[in-house]
Amino acid sequence: MAEFAATKPSLPGTAAPLYASATKERPMLRLKSRDLMQQMREVEIDHEGRIYRLRITQLNKLILTA
């Protein structure tokens, strides 16, 4: 699975934000759940060392738990 990161360089003497917010010039990234789940019913997401589980329920809803 591909990893996504902000790659816009910062100006000299400034720090680039770790996470970029959506703006008019830079729309929000949208992923299809089908692509994210890769034919699995449950995946683990590592966010800064903490593991979360994203799963598809029997009613085809998404649940994210820590």
C-alpha cells in the first residue's frame, strides 16, 4: 500500500507542517474504502506508534477502534 506524505518544500527558515489541511489550492485526499481495505474485512493502521483497527461490519459500515 502506498504511503502519503506532504512533499511541498518549506521556505528557508520555516518548518513545514507535519500534516497539511485541505485548502482551495490543495483539495483533501479521498481514498476509496475498497482500495484501503484491499479485499480484507479488517486492517490495522499505525498512527505515530499507536495501532488502530478499521473494520467493515456486517451492515457494511466502517468502525475505527484503538
